[in-house]
Amino acid sequence: MTGDGVTTVRSSFGAEETKSRLEASLKAKGLTIFAEIDHAAGAAAVGLSLRPTALIIFGNAKGGTPLMQAAQTAGIDLPLKALIWEDASGVAWLSYNDPAWIGQRHGLSAEAIPAIDAISNLLGGLAATVTEGP
């Protein structure tokens, strides 16, 4: 976890392939993809340029509800989100909010730790699967 609670992982693939791999992995895990926001397309629509930048919003009630039961304000950080973006040198990255940071932000009690740990393990595994070759 970085100081701002965002975990960022370098991808071995381009931004579009990283996004496709994430979507496939989320579906394989039985998670719901609620929305995709293509920030680059939004920028282009108003005549501005932006390197590939897409936000995938996903999750499931079984994983997120325990956090909201512990502190309903956690709902502002749920469902989970992953940002796939490309830096100036063309390298793709995957970023997401660290679940431990979400827990700290909302003052979740020790009772929420198993849910936080489960989400952390899920996101870490997804990040590895999505960003590492082959």
C-alpha cells in the first residue's frame, strides 16, 4: 500500500489487453462488472487528448456488504474499482484502492478484517493474473 492507499502494478501487456484480461478474470471469478468508464473517449468527445485510461467498476454484494455493515460510509468506496492506464512511455498500469486503506478510512472494526483480507487477496490475485505474462 502506498501512502495514498492506491496500489499500482505494472502490466506486461498494453492497456487494451490489460483491460480485456481484467474483464475476463472478473467474469471467471463470478464478479459483476457494473460499468466501464473510458476516460480517454470522454476526453476525445470534448476535443482533448488523454492516453488510454479506463475505469472498471466491479464487485459482488457478498464481498462488499460486510464492509458496509461495519461502516455504511464504506459504500462510497464500493463497488471496487480498477484503473487501467498508460503512462507517457507507453507502459500500461493497473491501479486499485487498497482494501486495508478503505478499512482505515472508514474506521472499520476488527470484525471486518476477514472481509478486508478476502478482498485484498482477491485483488492481489487478479492483479497478478492480469498483468503478468504469458
